[in-house]
Amino acid sequence: MRIVVLGGAGIIGRTIARDLADDREVKEIVIADLDLDGARKLADGLGRPGVTAVKADVTDPAALVSLIRGAGAVINSVQYYFNLPVMKACLEAKTHYLDLGGLFHTTRKQLELHDDFRRAGLLAVLGLGSCPGIANVQARTVADTLDTVTATATSQPTTVPNPCLDCHADQQQLIDTARPVEVHPSESSGVG
């Protein structure tokens, strides 16, 4: 399977690429980033065959579709404000899509593509970033080691405005009042 990691030379993208490198079912990892030198350094450092580095500009739709066509999946770890165009490119390329999440207004627009992905027989998973996402997987991993778990709660509240996010007042209010989300374990595998 070929996996394309967009933003692969970034902080989270590097971690994703390292995890993929440990999975022998993943035959090819494409580390795609504007920072080609960073992508090459990571590809060389992973020390396994099948890892390539390419320069990628997610603002060039035709080039993006060409890059991702034929991939088993795209893991989008670029800034959230590119999620929608990357997701549309995956739909055009007929490629499964995962991202790290973003602000609610972007996610709402992404959810409008649900029916299109379903009709195409494609999977789109939104919000596998830190919380929700990694924190939920970590909670499940710990819960699976215990005899009994009544509930788990994960959260990443903040009251510190992030000037990079261009938050509107109502979005900042949402961030300021973040509450833990309870995740009740289930009998099925995965995060419950």
C-alpha cells in the first residue's frame, strides 16, 4: 500500500511517517511537503526502502491530484485551512482521506462532502489530531490494559488565543469553554 503524508516534514507529519515506517504492510511512504529538504532528511532517516520525498504544494489542485492518484490513502497533516481543498483533491483522485482536524467552520464544510465520498466508496476520517484523536487512542490503549473502566475523559481546553487561527469571538468562546468529552468503552475494537 502507498500512503502519501501531506505536510510530512512537519512536526506531526514526521511522527506519522515514523509510525508508518514501522508498519510492513505499508510498502511505500511518500513524504510530501513544501520543505523538500526536510522531507528528504526524514526519508533518509527512516532507513527503510520505499520511502520517497517530494515537493508538494497543496494550493495547486492539478498537481495535488496527480501526486495522490493511486495512493491507498492520504494523511493530511498540513494546516487545517487546506483541509477542504485537499479533501476535494482526494475525492477527484479516488483516494481515502484522513486529517488532523481543524476549527468547526472548516469541519462543517468538510462534512458536506460525506455523501460524495460515500458514493465513491471512499473513506474520509476527520479529526485524528491530538484531541480528539491521539488522546482518544491513548485512552483506549490504557483502558484495554485495565480490568474495568467506567468511563474516560479527554480534553484539550485552552483560554490562550492563538493569533494564527484568526478566531472570531464566537470561536474563541467555544475554545474558552471546552469541556472534557466522555468516551465510554465498548466491546468493539478501536476507540469506543
